[in-house]
Amino acid sequence: MTGFADERQMAGFKDFYQFSAPTRVIAGRDLLASAGFEFAKEGARRVLLVSDAVIRATGLVDRVAEGVTDGGLELAAIFDAVPQDSDGAVVAQIAALARETGADSFLALGGGSVMDSAKVANLLFTHGGSAREWEGYYGLPRADDGAGRALELAPLACIPTTAGTGSEVSFAAVIKDREAHVKYQIGDFALIPRLAILDPAATLTLPPALAASTGMDAMTHAIEGYVSRDWNAHADAYALHALALIHANLERAVHSPADESARGNMLIAASLAIVPTTSGALGIAHSLSHPCGALYDVPHGVANAINLPGTIEYNAAGGDDIAARYRDLAELLGLESAGEVGQTLADHIRGLVVSLGLPTRLSQVGVTEAGIPALVEGAMGDACTLVNPRVPTAEDLAELYRRAL
Ligand SMILES: [Fe+2]
């Protein structure tokens, strides 16, 4: 008889994997006031604070700005106009503002779009060019010392106001090309933020619907990270603990927004759950969801919440070894699985999505049957498809979209 995750632990030693999680994370209460004190340790002196209008209206921007100057740093400027999906024009604007105001560092206060905007603005600020020119992975200029590391960008600190994307510790940024209706990624070591400040006070004004959708994004990272073809032992440690935290805290964080422990634990969970993706571990829930965002403006977490259960059923039916990975997760979630583990886990997640008040069908968020061919094209070409545990055909993905309609 084997115990929890034994098959994974007894698997053969891998030929290769890489793992990187270098961000200094500080987590706790009353940290917004120490933003400047902490960011000074990373070499920041004159800070450009990047945020959006919704967060500005909550008063959080002013609190953090005060924390910056209280810590002895100068505030070069505040940019509070990041849109819901970051794009090339806005990151160019932020980079130009940083130059004009003599900033030497970036502090992002917001969700994924704000943090990704600050990452790419920092890239343009340091190396010039336009965002689209930097599309892809590991394309940043290397140092000449032969170490193979990307040249350092200006110090970047992130204070996430949602618990989901994990961008505060990740090496990638997602940018929308509004003309081409695609979202593309830029990923490299140098984009990884130096400092992440996880304080539940930054998420207390987050509405339940957003806490739910971003939390489902984190859950999707943890699950896809664990079952991915590119799994590794370091990443497993992060994925499993993230899932345990999400299981214990997500519903409370959504239904009781004032619950600081639940909100704080979800921030930690999200920052853990993204780490496996930094070594490439994701899957087709993300492949299916990216085109939903690019073509139908479906929020990323909502798309994942809808697509995740079907992909679990599909993957788990792809072989005993894949089903075994899902059995680990079902066991961690305390699920009894008399029949197919994929079905059991998928049903559990469908129930969770309903209890969180999120949509469960793509037709509820504007996707139509006529749009499926274009969605499939996007999903087949998505990098996440390559690391999915089961290799899908275009028809498989079309069927997953149809069943989720
Ligand atoms: Fe995601």
C-alpha cells in the first residue's frame, strides 16, 4: 500500500530541471507603513509608484506613498492609470514617466495587471524598445561575465492587492496587444521582483467576486503545476502547500472579506502557487483560458475556474500515471474517491466554483460556439499546452470548449 504522493516520491531521478525563487518575501500585518524602509534595503532611492484608479480610490496608494517617504525614500511620481489588462502603450508611458521624473526604482501596488505593467516598464526603462519587441522567454540582454544571467533591471517591489496571479514573485509578465487581440508573455530572470510585501491590509477592499476569481487562478496554478509534465520536487513543495492553504482559506477569504487571517493566508498561497510555473509547470486550463481573455475579455481567474474541471477529467483519463498525480491532490483535499479520481476532483472544484459565486459556463461570459475555432487556434499555440500531462489534439481542445459552453 502506498501513502500520500508516494508514487511521485519514488519516480525516477530527472535528467534536468531548474528552479528559481529569489524574491525576498515579507509577510505580516502593518507592513504598508514599512514599504520605504524595506524597499531601501533593495537599493531604491527615488521610487515610481505604479497602481490603478480603483486602488487609488480605496486610499491604499496614499498609505503606501506615505510609507515610502517615511522610510526616507523620495517619491518620483505616482502613476495610477494602469487598465484592467496591461498593454504596450501603458508600459511605455510608465517607463517615460520614470525617466522624466528621475526615478531609480519601481513599486507596484495592485493586481496582476499593475505588477506586470511595472515589470515591463522597468524593462523598457533599462533596455529601451517596445514591449512587443521583448516577447518571449529568456530574451533579455545577458551580462558579459559568462554567468548567463540577464543584466539587472532597476529594483522592483510589489505589493499585491489580489491573491491570485503571484506576479509579485514570478519571472513573467502578460501584456495585451489590443490590435492583434492576443496576450503575449515576456519572461526572464531579471523580471523577478526583488521584494514582495504580503499584507492582508492590501486586499481588504478587494470585492468577494475578485477574491474568488483570483483565488481560482492560484488554485489552477497549484493543480496544473503539480500535474504538469515539467513537475519537479522543488516545485511540488510549493504546489502542495499552496493547495493546502487555498483549501483551508479561499472560501473564508471570499465570504468574510474582513477575515485578515484568511486574506493573508491566500496572499501567501498565491505567491507559493505561482512558483512551479516559473520552471514551466502549467497546463491546458491556462491554454484554454488565455484566448478567452484575449478574444472575449474574460477575466483570467474566471476563465480558469470554468476550464479547470474539464481539463482535470480529460487529463486524468489519459493514463494511470497521470491519474495518480490527481489522486495525491484529491487526498490532500480530503476527497473520498470511489470511482474515477478525475471526476471526483472535477466535481469538487465545480462545487467550489458555485459556492464562490463564479460563473461555471463559458456561455455565461460571452463565449459562443462560433468562436471555438479561433479559441482552439490560440490554445493549441499556447506554450502551456506543451507541458500538459496529456498531449491534446485540436479536436480534444474543441471538445473541452464545447463541454464548458
Ligand atoms: Fe494564471
